Amino acid sequence: MLDKGIIVKINSDIFTVKLSAELVECKSRGKFRNEKIKPLVGDEVLINKDKKIIEEILDRKNYLLRPSVANIDVALIVTSLKKPDLNLTLLDRLISIITINKIEPVIVFTKIDLGTKAEIKELKHLIKYYKKIGIKVFNNIKIFKLKRYLKNKIVTVCGQTGAGKSTLINKFDKNLKLATNEISEALGRGKHTTRIVELFDVGNFFIVDTPGFSSIDINNYKQEEIKNSFKEFAKIECKYKDCLHVKEDGCKVIEAKNKGIILKSRYENYLRFIKE
């Protein structure tokens, strides 16, 4: 008889599977390698508890390869205002990739206290826009609001290196004490501090801590998928059915950008992703 569980930790070729009342460290069947299937944290699996072998990986509702996680409800995009500086291209890139993969993107802004008055004013304008297009936005100060929203969800954390991902997770559960490093003054970026992908139970939701990254490849996706990931475009009725909103005469999305209805940085990032 096989037991059903969820992979909560991967360390090299050892997979820790959480059953209803225990954790079991398992190896995976060689057939997965032959079928070019890689077990991921978040995967629901069937295991032979006696032999400590993963026998089957159940169907996934979604997955990401960077970070390597499956069956995620929410991806928290941790984004710092300063040290490292706000990177709207990376933020929009992550929103698009997460949306395409049928995961809800949620922005968490950090290090707001380091910003100037002008920077904070601009940030408030950005927050208002992202909320208007349907993206939830939180900060790492009023953490109780974020925890309440994440109840009963499986959550991953991604974003720019040094933005405070491990620090945020530590705020969810102080007992975790995940490793964090100071920002390098010389390089202006953080060091990777996470080495093992793991799913943590933080009370009323699960969260994955994964290695940080500062860039991600979007050219594996179709132009139509990228266009559809910009949700604000769908609210504008363009006269061309298959319009890519790049340079078409009379394109209503381009007109909306020119009128300030669509955020300039969002549209410029969209063009960048389409060209990629």
C-alpha cells in the first residue's frame, strides 16, 4: 500500500515527504530521470514508506523551475525600494511569468524607510496602479495583513537578491531563523543565502524558501502569453483582434499609454519582453 504525501524539502537527491503525521526521507525512482521528470517541492506524491521510495508524482496544477516549486497558490514578489534599488523591469518580468504559470502574483515592498520623500511618493503612485489592475500589494511592516491573506495557501517567495526574502519569512515564524547576509556595499547586491529548497509550515499556510535571483528568462513564452499576462490590456477594447499593441496604427492600448492610463514603465517593459 502506498502513502500519499507532499514533498516539503529537497537536499541533493534526498526528498523529505510529509505524510499526515510524520516526515519520511525518500529517494526517487529511476524512471523519473528516464522520463525527464524532476520531483519538486510542493509535489503531491505516492511513496512506499517501507522502502522509502517515491513511486509516483501526482498531476501538478502548476510549477516553476526558478524557483523550483510545484502546486503553488501565491508567489510573493519581494521588492526593495533601496539597497538594491527598485527594479521595475524585474518586477514586471516576474509578474508576467508567474501569471502565465497560473499562480497569483502578490507584491511585497521592503526597505521603504530607506527611500527619500520623492521616492516614497513615486512608490505610492506605483502601488495605486498595481492595485488598480488587480494585483495585491503589501509591505513587510504590517505583516499581520499579509499573513491573513495567505491563510490556507501554499506560497513561494521570489525577487531580487538582497531584497529581504529570508528576512520576510523569518517574520512569518521567528523559529525558522533562516540565514541572511548584509548587502555588499561594494557590489550593491546581496549574496545567495539559501542552499536547500524547503516548504515550511508557518501556522496556517506553507511557504517555500528558495535561492534568490536577479534575472529570469522570458523567451520560452509566446508573445500572446506575454500580452495576456498584462491584465490591464484586456480591459481596453482594441479595434484589432490579434493586436500585439506594439506599433499598430490606431491601437487603443498605445493610445491609453500615451494618455497615462497605462503606466509608462509597464508598457516599456512589455515592449522589452515582446522583443526578447
